[in-house]
Amino acid sequence: MINWSFFNKHNFPEFFEKHFIEVFITYAFALRLMSNTSTSPLITIASMLIIGYYSYFIHRLIHKIPKEYNPHTLFHHSKNVNDFWLNLIIETTVNVLFFVIFYYAKVLFKLKFIPTILVVYYGIIYVSVHVINYSILHLGKNHRNHHLDQTQKCNFGPDPLDHLLNSNCNSNYENLLHMLPNILVAFLIAEYVK
């Protein structure tokens, strides 16, 4: 359900303070990646939106799997510190699989308008933020709230989508500045691979 108050003028200052730079840079780099191709800027932006929404909904979907069969909740949400490295390996694998599944769905449904390099670019951002920023460096209070919530029905991320789709644990906007190095490295890798 869309949270229409997201578009309220009183929310814009906090959105611009904590999300705008990261969102703008992510999309600017995506446009730069596609600048020497026949892909139009509109298709690039639409592709990034589709991939972003996909990452949100696949994360929500994985939480629907019963906990005892769910590698994401068994390890990534585990409180057992002895499982730290196993957690990182499984979390990385699950997150990478999110984008491998997206790629194969793109091929299966012949969605040629979504450039594969954008799937790679966004996937690197998503995986590196979750593994490095959230699991290793413990940045992002909203992501920690996702783990603390017993029902695990909030803060699926990215944070702007949680606010837009009314799935945030509270009204706090996560400061996303910690993502800037991930975005830059993802761009450089995607530019090199391209």
C-alpha cells in the first residue's frame, strides 16, 4: 500500500537531507553507464526503478518462507556470533542469487529493454551495502530495526521504498551517506565490465 503522506511537503526536507544525494548519484552513474549506448535515459531510469522495486519485493518475499527452511532468516538474522562468517557467506550468496534470478527472469520474459549492466551495477550496490555496511560495519539503524522486529515485516530497504510503500518500522529516515563508497565502487566495476 502506497504511503501517500510520503509526498507531503513536510517529508521532503528529511528525504532530501538523508536520501537525495545517494539516489541522485545512483541514477546519475546509471545514466553515465548507458551514455554511449542506444538506451534512452528514460529507459535507463525505468530499468533502475524496476530493479529497485524488485530488490524490495524479493526481500519481502524471502521473509514469507518459513523460518526453519529460510537461509536468510536462519543465518542473516541469527543472533549467534559464532555463525558470523557462515552468515556472511550465506547472506552474500542469497543476495547475489536475488540478481541472478532477476537476470534469468529478464532473459526468460525477453525483457531486453533492461540492460544487463544495470542489473550488475545495482546488484553490486545492494549486495555490498548489505554485506559490508550492514553486516560487517553495522551501519544503518533502520536495517538493525529490521532484524530486531520479531515479525520482520518492516524496513526491507531500500529506505526510500520503505517510506513510500509504508513498510518502515517507524518514521525515521536512515541517513544513506554510508552508501556513497558502495555506489562509486559499483559504478567503477560496472564501467570496467561494460
